[in-house]
Amino acid sequence: MNFEQQAYVYNNQLNYSHTVLETDEPIQNAYSFDVNEYRSQGLPRYLSTSSGKDWDYLMGQTYTILGLSVATVGLMTFLPESVTNWTAEDRDFSNLGKKWWDNVSEGPVWDKDDHYLNYVMHPYFGGVYYTAARHSGFNEFESFLYSFTMSTFFWEYGVEAFAEVPSIQDIIVTPLFGAAVGEWMYLTEQNIVADGGEVLGSDTLGGVSLFLLNPVGHIHGWVTNMWQGDTDVRMNYDPWFNNQDAARYAADAGAPYDSQFIGMQVSLKF
């Protein structure tokens, strides 16, 4: 779907039309946040910036980051040790609480990850956090603080600490370089949008570039549009989500019982 098609879908399927804009009546649907400044451009939410601080939108993107982070950790368990530097012990998710505490207590340390991970991928993901805040109407310094909080406490001392000791490079490089990279990503995205969503005259290059410059915003927008925001996300600490049938099936299959359980339960209504 190219730039113009996205705008058409946004205007017609979500009722953000120029006709509605000509009235002073507020939009009454699942997306009734302050959209006046970007719906007038016929743009999807993820290609626009709030005129004020939109905490609800930032929280929605944070939930999306949470889901993507859990999926990323799951993917990394299947990658070779030469890529992740995770040993077989790191991939063992039994006794998570003790493993997290041991890793946090031992760190931070100077890691031995490849340079492309520490100095390319980490600044990029720091930039991804940063742009989420920028699109929610926060300024440069506030977006840096959000990136620092997410990369340090949510990822380094949170999700990733279940598998490895927090890294000194990641704590410094991700938010600091990420803020510089993120501001460049944000401004570059705005320039592409101003050029009609094209890069070198190509809608395809433009669409791919826009996604890479703001992946969280795109994924959050696609997923939210799919079920109109009617979603319930909660953490669950009951083994097998307190589902006796699932627990019985796992026991019959030979899966060991672990009283320490951390899961994310997502309920979707279409």
C-alpha cells in the first residue's frame, strides 16, 4: 500500500475525512484523541506528531514495544550463540527470578558483543524509542529521557537481564547515540512525508524507509486499527495462566512444573 492509498484508507475507513474537518464536531470513535493537526493532512497517526503531549498514545506505543520485546527475546533464543553470545544456560528460562537477580547484581559489565550490535543496532533501537516519544508530542530532551528509561530499565535491567548481565556499552550508547540517531530519523521521516511519501521518486522506497524510521508507530497503528483499540493487556503470574487443561497437557507431555511464571496475557476483540 503506497502513501496515497494509506491516506485514502485513513480518511475513509476511519472517518477522518476533510469533510469532517470542516466542522467543529469532535470525532466519536476509538481514536477520539486530539487529531485535528494531523487528520487535516489526511495522514495516518504514525506519520504525524501531536501538537501537545499525548500520554495515551505514548502508553499505547509502550505496550507495543513490550510485545515486540517479548517476541524479540523469543527469537533470540533460536539464534546461534555466535550472534547473541547467549550460552545454553542463558537460554534456560527456568528459575527466572533468581537468574534475573544474579545478572542484575553482577552488572553492569563491559560486554564482548560484536561492534555492529553495540554501535549500530543499539543506537538504532534507542532511536526507535526516541521517535515514539517525539511522535507523541514530547520535545528532544523529554524524548531522550523516555529512550533512556526504556533502554536502561525496561530492556537492559528488565527483559534482557533475564538472560544476561547488563552491559555498560548498552546503558551509555543506546540512549545517548539513540537520541542523535532518533532525531535524525524523526526529521528524515518528516521530509519524506513532505515529499509525498516518495524516496528517489519511488513509493516503494518511501514506504520501506518510513517503516524503518518509525517501526513501532507503524506496527502500533496497524494492530490498533485492526481491532479498533479494544484490547486488554495484563501480566500473569499463574503457571499456565491458571488453565488446568493446559497444565495437565504439559504435565502429560513431560514438561517440568515451575512455580515461578511470568507471562503476558493479551485479549483482543475484533
